[in-house]
Amino acid sequence: MTIQIGDTLPAGTLMEYKEVEGEGCSIGPNSFKVEEMTKGKKIVIFGLPGAYTPTCSAKHLPGYIEHFDQLKAKGVDEVWCLSVNDAFVMHAWGKEQHADGKVRMMADGSAAYSAKLGLTLDLTHAGMGIRSDRYAMIVENGVVKWLGREAPGKFSASSVESVLANL
């Protein structure tokens, strides 16, 4: 079952690599409970098939980094990039893309959380296994307020421009 507008995000854990110790986080990958991280916040979550892939690297992630200030101006507390990669890869990709301080690079290494959302994409035929689908959502206090899911091979519904238009 795919998550819908009005649904509460399922409980689950995502990983994020931290370079600096602080705020109860150690250096290296740390696990975070989605249900705790979304309490009392407005968060934009965008999912994509993989770090370093063409559309993800050229358009999807860069758009959210470039328009971060506009998202904040519309009341967004945090922006998360969620992908089926490990925390080390997500961190390295985010560092290369200059996401630090703007987009949290959240790893769903085994696609477990993406499966709970019902937002997976089977790319086994391309040697990539089960991945996150390409989507974006606006979440307030853990509840999905808007969801833009892409048709296969498309990129518009999950773009930052689409999110900004729906905030």
C-alpha cells in the first residue's frame, strides 16, 4: 500500500553520517527514528533512486540545495533527501553537492523504509535492485500534506518547483 495524503508516516529508522560530534550524535553513521524527527516540524522529504545517478545528481538534489532559502521562507524546518544507499555514500554525495546545512542526506540502505512508504522501484533488471521511487512530500508533524510521485522516467512532480508551488 502506498502512503497517501493525510496518512501519518510509518515508524522507521533512517541513517545519517555525521562528521562532527554533537547534539547527541557521534561521528559516523547515526540512526534516527522518523517518528521522533518529524514531531512538531514541517519537513520536505524527497526520494530518489540513487546517489550519483544522472537525474538525481544533475537536477533533483541540486534543485533543493539551490532553492533551500525559498523553502525555509515558506516555513519548512528541514529538507531530507532519502535514497537506498548507505550512510557513507549519501554523506559523500551530499558533501560533493554542497548539501551540508541545507539538505539532510538520509540513507535507507536496505529499502526497508521506502517499502513501508510503498514508494519503491524495482531496478533489478538494471543491476540496481530495489530502490526508492522518485517522489517528494510535504510532511507536517508526521502527517503527509502533499505527495508528488513521478511516472517512470519523468522528473517534474517531485521537483523543488513543484514542492514550492504546493507549500
